[in-house]
Amino acid sequence: MIYHVVHVTEYRYDEPVSTSHHQLCLSPRAADHQICGAQEITISPAPVVRRERIDYFGNRCTHVEMQEPHRQLQVVSRFDVDVRAAARPPSGSPSLSPSPRWESVRDALARPGTPELLDACGFTFESPHVQIPSRAREYALQSFSPGRPLLEALLDLTARIHGEFTYDSRATTVSTPVAQVLSHRRGVCQDFAHLQIACLRSLGLAARYVSGYLVTTPPPGKPKLVGADASHAWLSVYCPGVDWIDVDPTNNLIPDDRHITVAWGRDFGDVTPMRGVILGGGTHDVRVAVDVTPRQD
């Protein structure tokens, strides 16, 4: 399916901003299941400096600098992307059983003997937004019983988070720690992704944070997924012989052709759609709008 994505971010400031620097992470990644088409990022006021780069994780980033006074900043990202459903076994499939025991994956990551394992090993540690509370391991072990296949345990943990936590956009902020999410059992997609990553890393497994989008209007007969109309978040887990497996705890599914990948990293801080520093501005309001629609050719 080919989609057209429009992501609008608009800041309004009470006082003039004399200068500002921003990093944008709004460009989709090329992947086996995803082919990127035309893209443009328009910015008003026009930046005097604009640089494109690839970050440590392979994400496409844009650095911009504005040096004229302004009370409003608007960034609009538009792109087309061709997404195919990744070849992944469905939940409950017997093909999940032959996946490696989760303990063997943990042990392999502890002694990485291949470039792939070494790369994945970097996602086994705590990170700024994924500090691992002591109770995370206890919660994870309810799914990761001894000898259980990794993928089977992973889908069980995904289903438990979906069933035991409530989606509540007012319960948390971008800085809410994982420990609070685990205690209060409420949050949004970012929180559920961080929580599941913390659980997996507490067991010595490699998990990375994935940012992207969901289709705004689902195809006929399919439900609208929680997290549409905004940036969405899920996670990937490394499994030797299978590669990285995406799971979406907010919707309790393996991402398909309705998930559009933009970036991945250790946590939200590595893939924030827009961040930066400003001089002046006072207080501000921010508006974000996302629309993902099938492209009509």
C-alpha cells in the first residue's frame, strides 16, 4: 500500500524568538518492507542554515537554524511511502515454537560473537528514558518462563501490557518514568513501548524503540488503531536467525502494512520528531497534526 503522510508542527510564542536551532526526525527510513518516495519538509520562517545527516542509528535527520525574529514556527513534512506487510508469523501460529529459547538469546547477547549480535547488544542496556525498575523483571518473567521460545513469550508479554494497562493521554508526559507507568497502569503508546523495552532489557534481551505513524483511516472492515492521528511508537526485539521483530503493545499486534516506520533508537529521546533550543519566546503553544491516507493514483 502506498500512503501519503502529512505531519504539521506549529509553535506559537508569546514573545519574539530571536534565534532557534532544531533537529527534525521526520523522514521515513528505507527498509525491506518499506520503500520511500518523494518527500519535502517546508519550514516557515525559512531557515538560514539547513543540513541533512544520518545519525548513529541510521535515521535521516535535518538540522535547521532560524536567525530572524519570529512569533510562529511551522514545520510541515510530506512524503509518500510504499509499505508491505513484513513476513512475520501471526499471533498463536505454531511456527512460533521453533524460535530459540529466550535464555539462549540472552546468553548469545552477553557474549556477542557476530557483528549482528554486537550491534544488537547496544540495545540491552538502560537509556535515559528507559531506566529499569526492579519490578520490571518480575513482571516480564510472568511471560518469560524457563525454556519458553522467545517469540512466544514476546507476544504473551505484548498481550498482557495491552490487556492490563489503560490508554490515557492525560496520565503521563514525555518524561514520565517507566516505574510510574508500571505502578499506575496507564499511559500512551510511548509509555507502553518504554515499559516493554524495560521488561525485555531487564532479562538481558535487546529491544529498541521505533517511531512512526499509523494509517488515519483504516481499510474497510479493519478497525482504527489506537495511536492514529499522531506520531505512534512501538518496539523491535532481536532474535538470532529471524532478525528484528516488531510488536505494538498499544494495539496488541505485530505491525503490518498500516505501520509506517520513521526512526528507531534506544528510546524516545533518540527519535524525537522535533527538538531544539530557542532564545526568547516566553511561553508557547504547540499544535501537532498527522494525516496518513492511501495515495490515489
